[in-house]
Amino acid sequence: MNALPLPALVLSLLILPLPAARAQVPDAIAVAGGTLVAAMHAEGAQVYECKADASGKLVWQFREPIATLLVDGKTLGRHYAGPNWKLVDGSVVSGKVAGRAPGATAKDIPLLKLEVTSQRGTGRLTGVTTIQRLNTKGGVGEGPCGTAGDFLSVPYSADYTFLKQGT
């Protein structure tokens, strides 16, 4: 039996949980021709701030995500405002929303496709062009907010795939 080289072995471990998730990706967030670079699970919170909407009514408005990026229970990085994803290897990508689809329930934040807008450092995320947020659970800010400036932290989890175009 031939052993896989370490990079191929690591990539194969990152791909294992994805077949079912990738089969259920809605067209609005699908990536044509993308090559999977990494897949990570996120555990954290979506943070909302109580602010007035256009009509002057106080509502929860999204402020930022705060999450730990995990593979097999090991912390590999973090996800934070920007939105940004930073790995322990020093690679960082920022993105902007390019597509969205509803979560499984009304309490689940949307599934997203994000285009990478900037990169820093070198490491696993070098060359990534697209990020998908999949399998979301929780994270929707609900209920009345009574005082402008109050914050609401709502637990969420999601899977993130990091892809690049070409080979």
C-alpha cells in the first residue's frame, strides 16, 4: 500500500466531511471550477448591536462574527469582523458577500458565497479566491432591543470551505 504524501493526506482529511455538504450547495452560492484548498468548522457567535433602522425603530443590526476555526477539534484559526479568516500559519483572507441562500431554519444565518478581496501572509489560505459558508446552525438575532448601543451575542456554527480557481 502506498502512503499519501503529507500534504495530500492533510487535504484528504479536510475533504472527508464535505461530500454530503457539497452535494447540497444551492446554486446561489455554488462555485464553478473551484479547487478545494481547506474546509473548517466554526464555533462562535454572531454579534448584533441595537440601532435605529430607517424608520427610527430600534432593531438588532449585525455587527460582527467572532468564531474559532477548527479541524478535528484542533484550533486552526479565527473568523472575525471584516469579514476576515486568519489561520495560525499567518495566512489571512478578507471577503465580501457575492451570493446568499437561506439557512435550514429561520433561526439559522444564511449560507454565503464570498469573494476574497484581500490576502496577507503566506500559508494555507494563499491563493484562495472564494469562501463558502455552509451548514449554518443558529446565529440569528431576534427579539426586541430596548436601548441603542446594547449588544446581543447569538451562538452559531458553520462550515467554511476555502477555494481557488484553477489547479
